[in-house]
Amino acid sequence: MTTLDLGELREITAGQPYPLLFVTVSGAHLYGFPSRDSDVDLRGAHLLPIEEVVGLRAGRATVDIAWERNGAEIDLVTHDAFKFFRLLLSRNGYVLEQLLSPIVVTSSPAHEELRALGPGTVTRHHAHHYRGFAETQKRLYATSGELKPLLYTFRAYLTGLYLMRSGELSAHLPALAGLVPEAPGYLAELIAAKVAGEHRAAAGLVPPAVDGDLAALAAALEDARTVTRLPERPPAEDAVHDLLVRLRTGR
């Protein structure tokens, strides 16, 4: 599913067990290389009622629901505001990307307020998240031989590099290829091959220089972390706390 129908996705996500603060699109569609048979990864946050927070019957901190449309799986995962906000303040690049994703299915005033706070949740320690994600995907590429985990590896390194240098988040690999000087020139060809097939094998498509290029990106990310101007702690922590209190109390 390379083309998204946001209206259809909005209808699919309606009627969830808890009020939604937001739902955005993540995964390959956000990263800029969805294929025809790519799943649609919907991510977001919901708000548990106060009775399911302070009472004996605890609500669902995470809701995971899947549908199938036109041969593609649509997966919706949302976290309660407490869990999502805690993850956001703990160098978790996944939830930061979900919050700031430009592909918005459902929004709310709380979502807009949290998006405005998003840059204030970024720290130098997000480099560890992107390095870890890249290393995991690199191992998966080594065992599967598929283009998808290789592109995920490049995407993670380049997102981390750009974030450390600019303080701005970009998860879109084609855009990152033009924003980060170390991005290899063959990325466009690999992206085009991945778009043509979700599980396309990398054999015959990947140049011999790829291992050296990945090692160079890993070293560049570590160098960028050591000199970045990003803070040690998220400066927006108090404001995120205040937002959660207001959401829980209805103030």
C-alpha cells in the first residue's frame, strides 16, 4: 500500500476503547520507501479514564489492534498518555518520530501542544537509540539478505546524525540522503528497488562499499554525539508533566 487514504484510516481507527490523543503513520511510509505490499504502521497515544488509573481495575497501558485492507495489514498501537510521555522523555526515538510524524491520521489540541514540546524532549542521548536501532537492523540484514533492514540501518544512522547536528528530526530517508553529506550516492537506487518489492533481496544491488559506508556512519554518529549542543536532560520535562496532569484532571 504505497498510497495512503487518510480518510479511510481515520474511519478504521474510530471507535477505539479510549479517547485518542493522536494517531500518525510510522514505518516505511514515514521513512520514504513503502512498497505495494508494505504494512501500514499506525502509532499514537490514548487517554485512560481516571477511574482506570487510580482504581483497582487498571486500564490498558497499550492497545494493539490489526486490520487487513486491500491485501495489506494495518496495525494500530497506542500507549496511554503516562506511558507515552515517559517514553518520550527517555531518549526513545520511536515515540518521538510518532509524535512528530507529518502523516497525521487523528489529532487533538493535546497532540498539538505535545508536538510543540517535542523538540524540547531531545537530548544528546538519542544518539544511543539510533545507534542501537541501526546495529539491530544491520544484524537482521546480515541474516536475511534483504534490502529492507539495510535501508532501515541507513535510515537510523542518518536520522541520528542529522538530529545530533541540527537538533531537528527527519525520518525520511530520501530527504536525509540530501541533508547528510556522508549519505552514499547509491541510496536512491536501493530505495527504488525496495519500493518495487517489500522483501527484495539485496544480492546484486548493493555495492561492495556498503560495509565501509555503514562503519563510517557509525563513527560519524558517535563523533556527532560527543560534540552536539543538545542537552543532557530534556528541557521540556516539566511542561510535559504539567500537560499530563491537566489531561488527567480535566483542567
